[in-house]
Amino acid sequence: PTQNHRSTAMKLVKSTTAGLLSLGFAATNTLAFQPALTNLQRQTPHTTLSIPTSLDAVKDGQEVATIQILMSDTGGGHRASANALRDAFNVLHETEPNRFPLPIHCDIVDIYTDYGPFFPYNQYVPLYKIMAEYTFLWKWTYEIGATPIGMWLNDFFSELWCFDPFKECMSRDPLNPEKQSGERADLVVSVHPLCQALPLKILNSLDTNGASRKEGRTTPFVTVVTDLGGAHPTWFNAGVDKCFVPSTVLREAAMRRGVKDEQIVQYGLPIRRGF
């Protein structure tokens, strides 16, 4: 992708952030796209959709809009939601090319496992499995981490130790993660409670060439809450562009954390087409 492409894609994604995510949910979670999906299924045997990916488009010389989805494999729901959104974005481009003219490529990354500098950050997945087995550890960690001092300590030490490695992650080329080409994702989506505060500071820094970690972000950032009836307060950050929640309970929880009503979109959970 060229610098001109990034500018074009940024305008596209910024102008359709809410619509893109809303339709992403619709393609996987409601009947809104059922006629289109049914039509596609009729064209392919065994109900398997054969959808060109954005990497195919790159090979053909087409421009591509890119989305980086931040998650951690602490439980299966975060990656499942990321995969559901990725698949929905592919469907959107194929079914509504006039509204979404560019193929959409998603770079899904377990930012803690892949970029955590050391224990405990790069060991969240095995630690989660231990806490799932010994539930008193889970309860203790969850409740301490939800207190003001617990959240402050998490933010402080995460920024101290993880800012630079996570910045490397968010600076990578979504189409070629091993390459530092100067190209970054046009939109960042978080599907994990610990992927709000620090990534937002990193985007502020990247978008201001290091001048500020507190303001100046121009890259769109969206949170998709994957919990249903209750959610850890770290899910909710007033600095996001949009916060997608699946229930009225979580809408109210987001507003208690300072997220404004116009930032919140209540739209269910992203689920894969098989459901």
C-alpha cells in the first residue's frame, strides 16, 4: 500500500467506523445479511463460502483497507469474536462493494503472548488456565484489578514495561507483520479488556510522532465488548471512538466509566456464520 492509499483508506474507515462494525455484527449476528449469505451459499457446495481475501486483492494490485484486532487467548471468546468480525468484513466487501469498495484485511494479534516483554505479560494464557482451575485466584485477581488502585497499578506497570514492545506491534504492517514498512492499520479494534488504555496511549504517540501519549490520536479505535451480563471496568475507556456492547447492563456500565452515550453502540455479540 502507498501513502496515498493509507490516506484514502483512513478517510473511508473514519467515515464508516460505526457502520463498518455495526454491519460486521449484522453479517454474523442478525438476519440482516441472510439473503446475501443464502445467495452465496447456493453458489458453493456444502455451504462453504469461497470468498476472495484481501491478500488476494493485494496480489492483484488492488488497494486494501486494514484493521488490526487486539486480543489475548485468555479464554476462547476473544479470538472467536475476532475471527467472526474478520469473516464478516470479508462478506461485507463482497456483498456491498459500493458501500465498502476496498477489500478489508484483518491482522489479528495476541498482543500479550506475542509482544509481552517478560513474565507475567507474556504468560497470560497459561496463568489464565491456572486461575480457571483455582477459581479463588480468579476471583481475587478480578476483584483487586477492578479497584481504583488495582487499575492504576495495572496501567502504571503496563505502560512502564509494555509501551515499547506493544508500540512495535501496533506499528507493524498488517499485510506483512514481519516487515516494518511504515504502514500501520487504518483502524484498531480491541476485543479484550486489557487492550484499551495502553493501546490508546500508543496511538497518541504514533499519531503525534512521539509528542504526546495523552492526545493527538487520529487512527480510529473501537472496543467490542465480548462479555454479556457483566464486564471488568478495564473494558471501558472514554477515549475510544466507539464502544460496542451486547446488553443494556453493559451500556450502563460503560456510561459509569465515562463513556458517552453517543460513543456506545448496543448490538449484541459477534458470532460466526455457523450459528
